[in-house]
Amino acid sequence: MTTNQQTNFLAETFEPDSFIFQKPKKYKNSQLMTSKIRNRNNENIIIQFPKMAVEGWDNKVVNLEFMNSTNYNKKVQNFLSQLNEFVINHICCQSETWFGKNIPLENIKNMYNDKLKFVFDNSTSQLIDKRENDLDTSEISKGVILESICLLKYLVFTKDSCFLHWEICTAKVHKKTQRVPLFGFIEDTDDHSESDEENLTFW
């Protein structure tokens, strides 16, 4: 999906509190529930992201991370921060209606995953180079730079977590030369710093 109206998708033109979330429904035969997201005009919410580095890729889900906090990067990060705050508060307000129980705000904050994950749908997503030639997804790997236009499609609930489902419409590949750091950190395999908090669930 390519477009000549990318400026319409800039993050600063969107207001999270204007988004409409449908009551979550069970997704097909899975243990997931999804809440479809639209704008106030009942249209898809499509947003342009800046150049971001691929942190991980499993042939369907792409984990992307910001490379800096300047210019448009900062605007998108501010938008996402506002969006996450709105979503958390909205779930809290709707928890009785959606799940039949009042879930405290602090619990929802602990269950909410704000890590950016983008789904690449082979039937609708498009991967292109700088000249807008189609590319195969084999071009995606850790460290590759992607500039993307994405659909904010669902708010997804598992039994004990929730997150936003972003689906890639178009992603442009920007090649980056990888440098090996002079010094690298080693993970401490004996570090098991996990808390024994109570199990939190939506249903």
C-alpha cells in the first residue's frame, strides 16, 4: 500500500482521546480478545512513524525502537505517551462494562505492555526500497532501518496482559552498516530479580 498523502498521517494531527474503542470480542478461536479502534468519524487510524531500528523480527512481528528523540521522533514519542496514558485510563473506566469487574488503575498499568510491536501482514503490508520498488521480507533483519506507515488496528487482551496492535501498511527499508562495539556488556545469568506480585487477570 503506497500513498502520496503521507502528511495526513503525521502523529501530531491525532488526538488519542478522540479514538473510539469497541467492546472487546473473542478473536476467532484463540484466547485473545480484541477491541477494534477507529477515529471519531469511524475511519481507520493510520500513522506515519520515523526511521526506526529493527530490534527483532520473526517473519510476522517486527519490534522497532527509536534511534533518537529529536524532531519527528520526539513528536511520535509524545503521541505514543499520550496514547498509552489514554488507553490505560480508558480500560480502567470501561473494565466493569467490558469484563464484568472493576479493575484498579494500578493493576491495569502493570498489565499494559507499551513495547512497540508491528505486525507485517503478507496479504496487505508492503515492503519497499528508497525508490519504492517492492522488496521481500527477507530484507528485514536486526539493525535494518525501517520508515513505516501503520494502522492502529486493535487493543488486544490476553488473560493477564494487554497491548496495542499496529499493522504495517507500507514500510521503507533504509540500509545501515552495523558496527561492532569495542566493549560489550555480559548478561548476568544469576540475576533473577523478579517480584512475587499477585497474578492479575482481565477475566
